[in-house]
Amino acid sequence: MNRLSRRICTAVALCAAAGTLIFAAKDDFGLGRNMEITVNMMRELMLNYVDPIDPDKLMEGAAAGMVSDLDPYTEYIPEKGMQDFEILTTGKYGGIGSLIRQKEDYVRIAQPYEGSPADRGGLKIGDRILAIDGKEAKGFTTEQVSNRLKGEPGSKVRVTVEHLDGSQETVTMRRERISIPGVPYAGWIADSIAYIRHNDFTEGCYEEMRAAIERLRAEGRMKALVLDYRSNGGGIMQEAIKILGMFVPKGTEVLSTKGRTEDSKQVFRTQSEPVLPDIPLVVLINGNSASAAEIVAGALQDLDRAVLIGQRSFGKGLVQSTRPLGYNTMLKLTTAKYYIPSGRCIQAIDYSHSQQGDVRSVPDSLISEFTTSTGRKVYDGGGIMPDIRTEPEYISRFALTLYALGFIEDFGDEYTRRHPGQQIDIRTFSITDEDYADFAEFLKDKKVPYESDTRRALKTLKKAAEDDRFAELKETFDKMEADLKDDTQTNLETYREQVIETINNDIVLRHAYQAGVIEHSLTSDGDVKRAVELLSTPGEYVRIVTEQDTDKK
């Protein structure tokens, strides 16, 4: 054990001993005892473990383990994780503004953000990164490339790429503070019905939302608005409160929080005059709408200010706060539960006894009834139930597998080579039957490790039958397995529609960025169509927000 390690162990031991005395003075013998055990354990590991141990990593692991049995949202953030945490909460970082992906020995451009230095520099999807600042990039991982492309805003980086047509180019770009859009699309789904997709509640998303609304209002035809919060995992609570202020009267209570401390008990009211105080609203939600997204959706439902369409939301009614721990580390911990205007908390999982291994959903017997502003019945204990329930749209796992393996993007590269300078109609674009046949041919020599749910279930059933000695069933199972067709070429026909749409999205992305992909998807979106139908029937909209109770389950 080297001198530095001994000093670290000694310092930790002294701190822990002091802590033991303090806690003992407070009659908390158990806590003091366990701190002493922890230090003794660290000393034994440092002195006697067969291989050298890094004391920093050991203590970092101990810090992470300390919160591992609480809830999924309470976590220790070490210094090396602070940059990712900042990006997660602010949506901003210093760099050139592009997603990247690995293919063979090189990293390629996967998606330049619209208007970013990468976009202005002419980098395109599929470009192969050959060198960064003169250093050859062959063999680099995505992490290595990302670390070299990121940097202080204002600094320069020189990137050499090979385009899909085989030409090479060296581009010098000045890094900027890249802001990942929280509101990637705002447009129209009918002549007078506006639509806004809101992806997350990062810092500044209220300003993005307000700018989008003002731009749409300026066109002078907005009579209704659809807010899409599907798969929005939430973020900063204060941004949600400000967004609610655009739709309800100033001073309206939209949220309250309550925890163990007095500081955690707060009431939040809107602080500004509404921009759209009475325009009909529809909010789209699904099982991945969580946290701040549920605050907006739930408050608008409780205040009878919007009709919710979709599926039951995730059910995260817990509030997190951050506490600095020194040395550029942080603790993110759950400090309170939040309650929307009706008084309900929509937390779906009870973590109060998680240290005893008892984590469970709120049982039906404990679900309570609440009422909205007009007296409609709503319920707590498991997310937000929409006013109009729809079935989630089917997503082919086979198509997702092809995308995850990079085959969709590889084919998109080849398609782009074949169609240089192509102009497309974003909303109606689709590849042809001939193009799809080319894709099937492209996949013939590719290994796709996809196994259908049916084949998985059959394997499990066969194994159970073998274990139970049901030998007479073997022939039946063998015949079922022989009849089951889930090879790649068969799946290309079975899931043809979903695979074609995945390819279409990749090609639209190359022409019109992420906003184009969203606009393209709107034409076939069932929840969006249902929203248009409702907003085109004012009487039904009024009936729902004044009379209709929500379901309990």
C-alpha cells in the first residue's frame, strides 16, 4: 500500500471516527456502528486484497451503493458524470452539434443538428470521419471522437471527412454552445389546428414553447392547439409551471410539494398572464410521459383546461433536488412528492419500504378519488388516465433490430448515393416497391439476430416439457417449430409496413432534419387524427371537460 493510499485511509478513518462520536452523542448507535464497520472494511481491502485497489474508485462505489436501495431517481453523481448531468438538465454543451455512430473502423456522422456548426460546415449523414485536428481517426470509438469534437465554445476543430460520393473534405469549425431543441417541431395538422411536439423539460424550454406559440399565432388562424407530450420523460419542474402559465389565469395554483422538511412544503402558482387563456387544448400522453410532462398534462386535466388523449402516463410524482458534496460531485435526491391541483399525487410505485426490498405498485384498494374544477372524477395512485384512451401504436421489434444494427442507415447511405440531389415531399414521401426489393437484396448476406416472441415462447415450452419428461410432445413442438417462419426474408414481408416507414424516416431525416421526420409521421399518427376529430367537434370537447369522469384503471 503506497503512502497516498495510507493517507487517504487515515483521513477517512478520522472523519468516520468523528462522525461516530457525533452520532453516538445523539444516541444513534446503529449509524455510528455502521460507519465504523465501513471504514474497517475499507482498511482491510486496501491492506490485504490480493490486487492493488484504487481508493477513489472504492469510495465512489461506496457512495453509489449508499443510495442504491432508495429509489431510481436518487443517485450519486461523481465528477466524471457532471458533464453528462449538465447536458441532461440544460440540453446544452460545447461542440459542433452532431450525432455520430460507429461503422466498422470509422465513426460516421449520424445526424447534424439543423443550423449547427456541423450543419453549416457541410457535414452530412453518412460522412466518414477520417481525421480530427490532423490525427487519423481510424479505429477511434464514438466516445473518443465525441471527446475530440466537444470543447470550449469559440475554440476551433478541424475535421476531415469522406462524403458518400467518395470525395474528401477538410472543414474547420468553431465550436458553439449547442442547444438540443426541447421543442423540435411546431406546425399545423389542420387548417386552424396547431401542433407542438415537446420532447423534454430542459433549461429554457419555456422560451422555446412560447416562441413556437407566438410564431403560430402570428399566422392568424389558430383556433385550437395540440400539445404532444408522448415519451417526454420530464425534467425541470419550474419550466412546467411556467408553461402552464401560458394557458391558465395568473395566480392559479398548479402544483404543491410536500416532503419531510418545511422547505419541501411549497405551493406553486402561475406568475404571468396567459397567452392562450381559452383556446381549446388537447394533450397527447403515453406510458413514457413522466415527471414534468405529467405535471403539465395533469394540471390541465384537473383544471378542466384540456382533453387528454392517449394511454396512461408513467406515474412519477416524486421531486428531486440536488446537493453539492464538494470536489465537483453532487447528490441528486428525492425530497418530496408533488400534488397537482385536484390534490392527487400520481406516483405509481411506492418506494417507502425499498430498503426492506418492498417496492410495489399502489394497490387498487388504496387508490383515492378526487375531483377537477368542474367536479369530474379523477384518481391518484398510478399515473394520469387520459380522457380518451387509445391503443398504443404497434412498433415492430424486427424493424427496431434492423435500425439498431445500423442496416437502415447503411441502406439510407446507398439510397442517397443512387439519388443525388433528390427533392422529396416530406409528408408523402415513401420508397418504392423496387427500392424495398433492393433493401431485401441488401440484407441477404447480413446476419440479423432477431428471434420472434413466438419462437422464444416455444423454446421455453419445449424446455419445460423436456424437464417434465413429456416426451410425447416433442413431435408436436418440432412440427410447430418447422412451421414457424421468422427468418429475415420472411420477416421483411411480415413487417413490411413498419420497415418501410423506418427507412422512410431515415431518408426524410437526410432532407429535413428531425423536424421533417416529425412532420412526415403526422399523416399516419392515430392519436393526432383523433385529436383533430375531437377539436373539429366543439360540442364533444365541451362535454368532456365539463361532464366526463376519467376511468379508475
